[in-house]
Amino acid sequence: MEKAIQVKGLRKSYKDKEVLKGVDFEVRRGEIFSLLGSNGAGKTTIIRILATLLKQESGTAAVNGFDVAAKPDQVRQSISLTGQFAAVDEMLTGRENLIMIARLRHLHHPRQIADDLLKRFGLTDAADRKASTYSGGMRRRLDIAMSLIGKPQLIFLDEPTTGLDPEARMETWRIVKELADGGTTVFLTTQYLEEAEQLADRIAILHEGRIIANGTLEELRKLFPPAKMEYVEKQPTLEEIFLAIIGKKEAV
């Protein structure tokens, strides 16, 4: 299958601390790929490098076939990034936020683009309200809608449900699944292991600057001790797998 992201030997340090120590992974086109790791593990650093916002010290990274260091402009034209906090202009209405981004991307018919996205994300009734009046879930929907303007091939979602209530989180999950169903490659980082369990086609675990596990949920389950037979066979959750893998590495 064609690769949307290819990373090999990626290294990055901040002052005297080496954050990435030779990271290797690939993301297939059209899949939801989830990168897990503790706070400070380097997840956001990887996203910033792949989004051309930060330069690696060594190693290579290619996004949609373009080297991030050699061809940053081509990379930027094919991606979108949604950070941990909704990047909407609260002084503008929902519609105005969308029109602004469409115009910045020099797209034709920005108002029609805005109206289509407002309908898709269930924001039509709130279109002419200032974003400052939106709930957390509505802001996140607007933020993701803004990131889809221009139909990027790949979208980075850096902890997209941080601070959302359960209902808004479930709503965001639905949107992410719809993106993947429509052919968009989704690169997801999250602190909620259930989120990766529900959404991801493949999962990688970043620990102490390296990818220490990478595969489907079923493949990761094989790294966990066999299920114990009691009354029913209990499959390990992704949270149990994550903690077991991290524990093994720390014990070495």
C-alpha cells in the first residue's frame, strides 16, 4: 500500500536533552495512525517536524512523497494541522472563520465552501454566531472544518479531544472516522488510550525517544500475556498493553 508518511532515523534535541533518538515508522495512505506516548515523549515534536514547523537534526522524513526538509512548500500544500487547542478566531462568526481560511488558501467560492462545511459539521444553525459563544465541542468541530479547507491529503490531529466532555469527544471520534472513510490519512496523537483503541487502524508507542511497539491492536495484544480463562476470556485493553510495554522497557 502507498505510504503517506515515511520516517527513518529521526533525531531531535532540545539543549542537552535528546528527545527523539532515531525514530522509524511508516503511515499508509488512507489509514488512521495513532502515536501514543507519555507527556514529554516527543509526540508533538514529531508532528512539528512532519508539518515543517521544526527541523530535525538527522534522519529523514517524507510526507505524501515530499521530503520535509528539502520540499517544505509541497508538504504544506498537502497537509493540515489541528493542535491541542481550537485555533479559531473568537471575534469572528463560524462562517467568517471558514471564509477567512478559504480566502487565505486562494480558493474560489469561499462562501459556498463555508456553507458546505457548516452543513457537514452540523454548525449551520450557529453559523452567524461568534465563535466565542460556541461550546468546546462546537469549537473543535469548527477547528477541524477549518483544517479541511482545500481538501488536504493528510491531517495531523494533536490530542484533538483534550479538555472535551465525553459527548464532545464521541462527536469528534465520529468526525475522524468520517475523514478516514473519505480517503483522508489521519495522524492522531492522544492521551486517551480508549480513543486510539476505538479509532486507529495502526498504533505506535513512543517511549524514551524511540518507537518501541508498532502494529494493529491485535498485533499489540500478542505482546501481552495470554488471556486468563475465568468465566469468560478477557482481552487486554490498549491501556493494559501500553502500561505493560512501558513497564517492560523501564525494567530493562
